[in-house]
Amino acid sequence: MSASAPAGRARRRARGCGHEVGDTLCGWGGRLHGFRQPLWGEPRRSWPQRRALRAGPLTARLTISLRGHDHSPQSRSADLCMFSDERPQHGTGSANLTTRELKEREVPVTTPLVDDDFPGVYQSADRISKSAQKSHLRWTRGRLQLAVLAAAAGIFSVSSKDGTWPEKAATGVALASFTVALLLEIHLLRNKPEDRWYHGRALAESAKTLAWRYMTGAAPFPSDLRMNEARDILYARIQDLVTESLQFLPGISIGTTQLTPRMEQIREQGTEVRKQLYLELRVKDQEVWYTTKANLNERNGRKWRSLLISFEALGAAASISILLDMTVVDIGAAIAAAIAAAGAWLELKQYDNLASAYSLTAIELAFVRAAGENTSASDEAAWSKYVLSAEQAISREHTMWLARRVGMRAIRRNFE
């Protein structure tokens, strides 16, 4: 076999990206070197390069953008050839988009946005916040339940006083319940899932607000700003948010991209179209969300209040039965522990406070939407001022909720 045969095969394979072997960074069909052995004559990648490529198809492009990389169509086409697993589209007028992005552009502009349509930082922070919230509530609920179980087992043990195995078993159950409850309390103090819940939510809402300001052409992303400059500002703002949150959110990642096709799709619309999309997909959507949550918290509050009343009535009946010598088992202490646990759960969930606050926010957003109908989107300054005031109204209650837990940092994040 001649020495030129391997090189010839490599050249034929490299044509998948339209480059010769000496210049190509892509293999057959744009596949990345991080997932196969390099072809004959191709440069080998270092471990950090392979790791960046495995992190996602657009991660490296974001990194290059943050460093001031050229955003010309030729440069973007080369970047997508490097960091995408699909070939660039030629002869379609959209050489800087992959097939997947082109398909996403075909989504009707009025389609409600989902999590994948927002920056990767929002998605990562949202996942961390939801996971930490579930952990905090799960461990707290388990600790309260174990406290009630320990109280009930202790009552049974004291009531027996005969030294038989049921008494010893009840004592063992009480001891085990108190021990596990203690371990759960230590776990909550050491891991602090509550802090990750709050800080993750603060970062996610800040990133979402930035995304909507970018899409609507509000400050600091006016619609007459060049696309490259608007992207640089967006990346810089997101980078500042991530840097500020690193100490509170271990494991936070930037995701695959901070500028999604849907964000660009909405920004590229005309002023009146962007106005109607913002009023419908953002303001009205949040109005419905707050209304739904207000009703849900109101129902949950009534349910738990009814449960507390039932426990208190049961405790009174148990005390009367002891006074009338109707029973020798005093379950009043167990009922008291259950009442205390239910009260602690109500304090944690704050059903009544949230129902009232969310209801007021929903009413305020209805007025905000009405004001938006009378705001001219062609007046750049007036429209930008309206979007900023609407975002403040959307996040005001949430920001106050965060401020009560993580301090004034949350206010600065959401209103910058």
C-alpha cells in the first residue's frame, strides 16, 4: 500500500466539512475528535479541549464569544463546524445555523417559551434550586414525622411499665426516631440545601429577566444595537451573575448556550410584534402563574388549618377521657407533638402569606398588561422603561421573598 493512501482517505473524509487535512478540525460529517481517534495527519486535541467539546456543542462558542471572538458569518460558520455534530447549511442564506437551529427557527413565534429556550445558566440554576428545595422539604418533613413518632412511642412505653417486650420495643422505636431526627438535623445544617434553593432561584430569575430584556430590546439591549454588541453585553452580564453565585451554588454550569434560537427569533421581530409577544408570553403568563399559585396556596392553607383544628379537638377529647378515667393511655403528648409539627410545617410553607402576596401581584400584573397596551413600542425610551418596570413588578414579590432569606443581594441582582 502506498504512503499516500492513508492521506488520500483522510482528505476524502475531511470533505464532510469542506476543508483539507492540513486545515480541518472536523472529521466525517462534522464529528468531533473528542469521540474518536484523529485521522491521519490531523492534529491531536489536548485533554481540556476534549473536555470542553464533550460539555456541549455550543460551550466553546460561548467561551470564544466572551473573549471577543469575531462574529462575522465566516467566523461563525467555522465555529459551528468545530463545535456542532451537524454540517453547516450552504446555499440557504443561513450558513451560520445548524440544521437543528434552523428547525427551531420554524417554530411559530407565538409558541410559549419553555426552559430550553432560555440561557443555559437559567436552566442549570433552576435545576439546582428545584433539587435543593425538594431535599430541604423532604428532610424537614421527615424530621417532623420522626419527632411525632418518637413522642407516640414514648407514651406507649411509659404507659406500659411492665418490662415486657412491647415496652422495650416502644422504647427502642422512640430512641431510633430521636437519633434519626438528630442526624437529619445535622445533615440540614451541614449541607444547607435551603441556601442553594434560595440562591439558585435568585440566579435563575435574574438570568430570565436578562433574557427577556434582550428579546424585547430593552436596556441595556436596545434594538438599534449591533447584534454582536448586544451578545457581548448579555454574555458579560451572565458571566457576572455566575461569578457572584459560584460560592453559593457548587456545581453550577453555563449549559450549552446562553443565546438560544428562540431568543434571537423574538428579538428579530418588528417592534409591535415584540410588544405583543412580551405582553402575551411574559406578562400574561406571569399573571396566570401568580393567580394559580395564589389559589393553590389558599387551598393548602385551609387544608392545614382544618387539620390543626382536628388535632386540637382530638387532644381535648383525649384529655377529657383521662379526666373521666375512661382510659389509662395519655395520648395528649403525642397529639401535642403532632400539632407542633403541623405548625412548623405551616411556618415553613407560609401558605397564607404567599396566597395573599401572590393574589396582589396577579392584580398588579393585570394593570401592568393594560398599561403595556397603551405603550408605543416604536418609542424606544418609553418601551424600554415599560419593560424594566414590568420586570420589576413580575419579580417584586419574589425578590422580597428572597431578601427575607438571603439578604439585599437578591434585590440588587433582580433590579440591576
